[in-house]
Amino acid sequence: MKIKRITEVGVVVKNLEKATAIFVELLGARAGEIIIVKRYQMRYRMCRLGQVDFELMEPLDDKGLIANYLKNKGEGLHHIAFGVDNLADGFNSLKKKGVKFVDSEIQEMSGESIDMQGNSIKGVSKLAFAHPAFFSGVLLEFIEYPEKFKF
């Protein structure tokens, strides 16, 4: 697996609209649409600054991963994501080296995203979260974007 670059920084927020306004008004970020992910009981919006997306994540209710994170740790850094090629090879290689992952298998997410050159890309992204205990307390996400995604 080759790491191409950091593509996103996940940030847990209490209020998605307020956090978006801060990124847009103070930093000049370009805000994307709000997306709901029922699996994690959250909604999020990407705010792009340069070549990095800040994934602002707000819980839908008082249950779920993001709600628990907010209760236990408050607002702030949740994860850092790397765009990679051949996630399966990297996932298996890291597992052989003792790295544990949040899910036992690579996850897939279908949808539309905007690549770093502004192109709308539809397709399936593959992702895996490495447990933070292996990376000095930082939750790392590895993402294999759809084939036409430009970095």
C-alpha cells in the first residue's frame, strides 16, 4: 500500500452549522453538502481547505460512535485519513505486523465525492480505521478512492 497523502481530518463538533461557518468565514473553506451516515448515527460535511478536507461530524442523537466520542472527549480531532492505493495489501500487511483495526474487514462506501481537481467522482471507496493504540492515540483511516479520483 502506498500512502499518497493526507486527504481528510475528521473533527467531532456539537453544532455542524456553527462549525461550518467558522471554517468558511474565518478560513475560507469550501463547504460541501451534508451527508447522513446512519451506521455511525452522524451527519457530516466536508470543508475543503487547499488539498485537505475537514470532515466536520455531528451526532444525530445521544447514541452512536460520534455521540459517545463527544461525551467522553468533547469537540476536536477524531481521525486523520490517508488516500492510498491497494488498501487490501496494506490492510493485510499491517495486520501481519500486529496492527488491529476497528473493523475486521475493509469497509465500502458508495457515493459521490469531489476529487482534488474539482471533478465529481461517483463510485465505491474502500476504507479501514486502524485502532488508535497502534499510532500514539491517533485514529488513522486509510481510504482507497474510486479509480478516477485525482489527488
